[in-house]
Amino acid sequence: MREYLLTLCVTAAVTYLLTAPVRKFAILIDAMPQIRARDVHREPTPRLGGIAMFGGLCAGLLVAGQLTNIHEVFETTSEPLALLSGASVVGLLGVLDDKWGLSALLKLGGQVIAAGVMVLQGLTVLWLPIPGVGPVPLSEEQGMFLTVTVVIVTINAVNFVDGLDGLASGIVCIAAMAFFMHAYRMWYGYGIEGAAPATLFAAVLIGMCLGFLPHNIHPARIFMGDSGSMLIGLVIAASAVSVTGQVDSDLLVERAGSSREATHAMMPVYIPLLLPLTVIALPVADLLLAIVRRVWKGRSPFAADRGHLHHRLLDIGHSHRRAVFVLYFWSALIAFGTIALSVHDGSVWVAAGIVPFGLVGLVLLLLPRLAPRRARRPGTAGSTPRTQDAYDAERRELSGTAEGGPHQP
């Protein structure tokens, strides 16, 4: 555990320290798209935060490779290299999109390439646990298709939910914490060493999110952009695929006693492919609702709009930070509730314990409806937003042209 904590801390520290220089770089190259109608922020904000997160990922994997116990992961499997290769592809794709804006079809193609690169290096789904049947081996083509599908769905689910300051990084951090507990329990609780890569990936992902959050909490000084949202989506998808790719299904059955008992008694542990989708249930639900909503209106499913869950929370009266907190709460309830069900045999008692927290979540969700509306006094809206001219001045200063006269459009 200490080595994982060290890896997490190094990843968080590097991500945190790199974010400020990356912000200056984003301002320097004018990676600050104009505010759109669906945006909730009121001032131009630099993107490219994914560059800092990628730097944290590289640092975390580099340190982990030198540690006494974790370095065995790098010697026995190529999955860390596969993750780094896929992350490089989506990271570069995200940087290009943050700067120039790419079409949805082009980004989808890049995501397929990133997933394919990981598959070619051994990071793929090998079998599926079927309730009442047991582990079912997949053919090479089936495993490749399922792996690519999981990666694309997870990446876009995280990308869709990235609409408020600190929302995507916070929700993915919660998901990564839950998945770390899941993978760590499989390794040290059941003695399944094949869960080691997934445990490492989850620890690194927690560090990436924690290191970036201080810069991204409302009011955010920098956005992660697609370079960050696609990156963290890919890492958590890789964690899920890693478990099904490396964990010996026969060993799982042996630990549980029989195939049927393994399926029913260890359901949340035995279905690692679905667990990440459970712990990011809100982003996935938002993704599905967005697709249905847009197709129903005769629009492209990739056409952006202002109907996401976080937009609806703002519309009913939540403040920016409270809307983020509400989504944090529900994400944590779903994620850690799933983990509790996988650990405790008395599912009824666990469910009974979750119900009160669900009621608290409903109260938080409906709070604007319950509280009397108050007129906002003039001057209480917070600090004055920075204008585009302010960022132009900062960009000229960074490029050494601050004394070169007025800025020419």
C-alpha cells in the first residue's frame, strides 16, 4: 500500500506543478476558445490541462517502475506500456482539438486508434463472466471489439460530463478510488496477482485528478479540455480491461469454491468489466440521455447542446459549486455502494444502509425547490470576470511583446 501511495503522491505533485506552466503555454498559443451559448463560464479560460495530467501519468509510471514490489508489473506484462501508448494517442488528439477544434468523427477515429494500439500490445478483454454460467472465453475478434467499445464509451462518458469546473476530474477521482479498492482487494484479498496493473492504473489516475483539481475548482483557472477528459477516460477504461485481461478466471473460481458460487457470491468482484461503468454511472447516463435527446430532435448525437445533467442542476437553481457537490455525492454513493455490496455478504443490510444516504441526496438535489428564493443584492456576484483583453495582455507579456504597443486584432 505504501508504494501505491507514493506513486499516487508523485503523480499528484507533478500534475499540480505542471499545470501552472501549461496554463501559461495555453494562453501563449491562444488555446482559449470563445464562450459558446451552452457554456456556463463567463470568461475565456485556457485549456490544455491534459498536458499536465499526461506529465503526471508519465511520472507516476516512471516512479512505480523503480519500486520494489510494483516494478514486477512492468516485468511480467506489457500493459503499462500499452496504457502509455494509448494515452499518447488520445493526449495528442486532445491537444489538437483544444487548439483548433476537430470534428466529432475525427475524434472518434482517433479514439479507435488509441484503443487499437492498446489491444495490439496485449491490453484486451479475454473473457466475460456470465451469471449462472461462469467465465466465457472470447475470441480474438470479440475481445478486440469489446475492448474498443469499452474504451470509446468510457472516454465519451467522461468527455460529456466535463461541463462544470472540477466536475469531471472529481467524479473520475471518486470512480478511481472505488476501483482502486476493488482491484487492491482482488490482489491482496484473494491473492490474484493479475489485478496488479489495474491497481497501479487506478492509483495513478487518482493522483492525476487530485493534482489537477486545485487549479480546476470554481472559478477554474484552467480547463482540462479534451486532452484531459479523453485521457482520464482512457485510463479508467484501461483499468477495467486490465482486470479481465490479466485475472485468471479459473483462479477466481478456485478462490470462491465453484463457478456458480463465484458468479453469485462475488458478483461485483467477478464482473470487473462492468464495475467502472457502475462507478461512472452518472457520466454514462448523461451520455445515453444526450444521444437519445439529440436523435429525438433530429440532430446528430455528437451535436453539443445545453441539456446535460449539470446544466439541469443549474437551471433549477443550484449554484455552480453546489451542483458539482451534488453530482460528487451521487457518484460516491453509487461507487462506494457497489464496493460495499461486493465486500459484505448481507446485501440487504448494505442496501438498507444506502437508502438513508439516497434520501439525503434527494434533499440536496431538490434544495432549490425547498428553500425560499432570495433576491441577490447588487455586488454579491463575486469577483469581476477576466475579459478577453486581460488574457490578450497576459499572452503578450508571456511572449515578450508587452512593450510593443497596443495589441492589433
